[in-house]
Amino acid sequence: MPGLMLLDTPSLYFRAFYGVPESMTAPDGMPVNAIRGLVDMIATLVRTHSPAELVACMDADWRPAFRVAAIPTYKAHRVAQGDEEEVPDTLAPQVPVIEAVLDAVGIARIGVPGFEADDVIGTCTARASGAVEIVTGDRDLFQLVDDSRPVRVLYTVRGIRNLQVIDEEAVAAKYGIPGRGYADFATLRGDPSDGLPGVPGVGDKTAAALITRFGSLPALLTALDAGETEGFPAGSRTKLAAARAYLEAAPAVVRVAHDAPVPDIPLTLPSAPREPEILVKLSERYGLDGPLGRLLSALRS
């Protein structure tokens, strides 16, 4: 399905970091496991999916102020010193190298101040005129699937060589909700990994029943405010009423932006490196001949 491929780059380099041994080092001994793993992931994706355009979407702000203002606990458990994200000591130095490698190869790399990679993905998806494939290990992006375009997620939970294709049918089958209802479902049940509390006492089954019955969170809240009782599983109406303030604020956290100020830059995959001399220096400095050779071969084919 040639078209636009969007990489949730932080998700992928974290996966590479934990999936590739730290014994993979540069000539000076610096671990380069995340760099090598990510480059090989991109090579595999280019070779097996042949996208016409590709964007490495980045976190310019991993914990945006507008989300913290709405839900103060958002990612609070992952804050290190100051307001920085807690990142393994041996991963942090690899991220600037990843960015330099992507730039030298000529792969579009986009991060927007005040927004997460998810928001770049949401905005690029909204702007795209054709098919979109989103590569991520984050279920939050299931909210973007849309069979009519199509937009689908290539979910990395089983590895980059065994991607799970998530479309509306897959969302409906996995969660028992309408195919485009994931964001509302996630708002109700919460997500501890992001510090999103959800509605106390409302788990997956109740959340799925509510979204299936009412179709959307706004429709559910309209029924709740109108005093309706039909369609609410036993005890859920009281729980929802008690969490009314949360339900008003949470969508700003859960829903990815569709209108972030993403720059209009060329997204077409290069057939040759944009900055070959810089790429050679990076390859020599960090011992990247193997993975870069595989990536450049995939880009030429």
C-alpha cells in the first residue's frame, strides 16, 4: 500500500534500545544499540512496505503543558529532574545521533515545540490525501484508524518483522467498540502508563458497553446530563456522574492533535543520502556500516 508512512520514532528507538544488546558499541565503547536497531527497523519497513513518503515523527515536548493543565497526573510518574523525561543513561546520548543520521540520510524528521510525536502523526494524517500507515507500539494511536481512506496502524507488539495490522475491524474485534471509538474508550477506562486515571470503577467491559451503546463520549455525556437511565450498565451512571469533571478535561489529553503547526517540508523518501560525507563520518564514528548499508540498499530498490 504505497503512500505515507509515519514513524512514532520514540516508541521505535525505545523498543530498539531494549531489544538490541548494549554490547553493540561504537569504536570508543559508547552503546549504539538504539541507533543500530532503529536504522534496521526503518530499512525493514522501507523494504517490505515501499512507502512513497516517510516521516520520522519526534517528541519536541514529551509532556505538553496543555495536557498537564487538563490532567496534572499526565506522565507525572515518568518525570526525572526538573521536567525532563526519565530516560536510561545509555539511551539519552544516542538520540542526537539518531537525529543526525536521519538528517544525513535525508529522511524527513519532524518535531513541533509544545507537542508530542503523536500530535505530529495526527496532524500529518489529517493532512494526507491518500493511504497512511502509522508504525508504533502505542495503542493511543489506534484512535486514528479509518478504513475509508485508509489509515491503519502497524503495531510493533510482536516485532518489526511481524507487525500487527490494526484497522477498524481489528479495533472492534479486540475491544468490542466501534472501530473509530478508541479515544473515547481509553478516556473512560484510563491508562496508568500515561498517568490517566479513567473513571474509577469503569473497566474495559463497562467502557466498551457505554461507547457501543451511545456511540461517542459526547453523546454519553449528553445522556448523562439529561438524566437518562437506559443504556447505562448497573452502577455506572453514578460513577460517571462523580467523574464528570474528569470526563470534561480528559479528551484534551487523550485525543491527538490534528492541527499542530507541522512545517510543510518534502516527505518523499530519498534514493541516495542527502549529506553523504556527513553520513560517512557518522558511520565511522559510531560503527554503523552494517545497518546504514542495509538502509541505503532498501532506499535504492
